[in-house]
Amino acid sequence: MLLIDDYTPSEKNLPLLDLVDIIKVDFLKDNKQEILAIKELAKKHNCQLLAEKVDNRQDYNWAYEQGFDYFQGYYFAKPRVVSDRALPSMKLNYLRLFIQINKEEPDFAEMENIIKSDPLLSYELLKMINSAYFGFIQDIDSIRQALTLLGLTEVSKWLNLFIVSQVGNEHPSALIVTTWVRCRFAEKLAPLFQAEEKSMQVFLLALFSLLDTFLNSSLPDLLSEFNLTPEIHQALTEKTGKYADIISLVRAYEKGQFNLAEEIMDRHNLCYNNVAKLYQEVLNKATEEAEIMLSMKN
């Protein structure tokens, strides 16, 4: 992929857009009128857009609404940490359910216990399952019943997305969509890193890599609440181990850091074009899934 930085629209620079894949837009330097002009040029020349120096929720949400494909800035990197703040019990239950769903052998009795222990979780979950999207003729009143009708894979996918949307319900929808894309891309990368049998662990890693932003809490405090594998702890806290390069590659794509992405792919003998194609497929599909989930909540 070829990227152009600090692009200024002009007749002289116009031919460059036929040679590049991505236009990098500086959200601190360019005003909204200039950004919209670049957006129109990108559309005409079939270029993707990368928003850099996106440092707050408002800019991120606006960039997402304008159709930007990649984001770079401090919005994800600098969570607001509140000391001595306990996690809401409801969100803890969501995350405990998330971990249970993504075990190699989920304990459905334990899943039901978690759900039944939280009336609001039970209500929201059953409301989602009984939405018009699934089109059940009869009302579904338990996870076991949904599993029978939809199957484990389909139920797990929508439960995971439901939990992401609930944990992030205080944040703009754009962050929920981006989080879901991160989780799905990491999951799809797992086989390329010889970790296909651990794809669910990689999925969990991707979610927990953004959890401090979602919950305004420190990562060590969050990790102490859950029984995650040593590999996930190592990747998140030390940025080492067999999963570290997967999450680093995901972040590089999100931020448009394609030189870093190429370094990681070279270490693992991955084909640039194959990974780029995979990312585009995941981006389209995961965005569609997240928007369906968000529409169910309205």
C-alpha cells in the first residue's frame, strides 16, 4: 500500500492520487472544510482515508461519520483513569460472560447462572435475541433455547457483539464499531500466526486491549478481575509473547502505520496483499455486524 502524507489539494498534486491507496489527513492542521474537500477527492480517485491526530471523542466520531477508514491519535492511547473506582457490577457480569463464551469448552450452566444473576443483563440479552433481525416465530426465553435454534457459532458471535456494545454504551457508536473490527481482525489473523486453535484467546486479547478506554480504569486493575491466560497477560502488559505481534499488527493497520505493519508481516513471512485483503473484508463485514447490533438497541 502507498500512503500520501500532508496532502494539499491542488491541480499540480492531483495526479498523485492515482498512484496512492491512502490519503493521510491531519485533524489538527486541516479545518473541516479542507477535510471535506479531501474526502471528495479520495472518493473520486478510489483512495482510503486515514485521520491522524484525532485526540478526542468528538473528532473521532465526526471522522467515522465522514467515512474515514483508519484512525491515528491519542483517543485510544490515553484513557482517563479514575483512581479507586470500582467497576460497575453489571459490566463485570458482561465481561465474565464474554470470557465464558470464548472458552474452548463453554460451560452453559455457568453462562446461565451469570445471566440469571443480573436481571438487567437478562432483559437486554433476551430483547436482542427476540429482535426482528432473527425473526423467531415464538419468543425465546433462554440461552439454551437460542443455542438449539441458532447453533453455538452464531449465538456466540452475537453474544460477543452484544457484550461489546453494552460495555461501551457510554461511548460513541464509532468506538464500538472500531472495537468490533479490532476483535474480528485479530481473530482472523490467528491462523496466519499458527494460532488457529487459539483464535478465541486472540479475540479476548483484542477486546481487553481497549478495555481501559471503555471503562476509564487502569489495565492492571482490570486484568486482576479476570482469570485470563498468561499469554494474554504477557501480550497486554509486556507486549511480548506469541500473541503480541498479532495485536501490534492490528493496531498498526488501525493507525495506518504501514511501515510497522510490514515489519511485523516480514517477521512472520506474511503476504502484504493477503493481509490487506483480509483487513478490508473484516472491516466491511464487522462494520455491518456492529451497525446491525446498534440498530437493535434503538
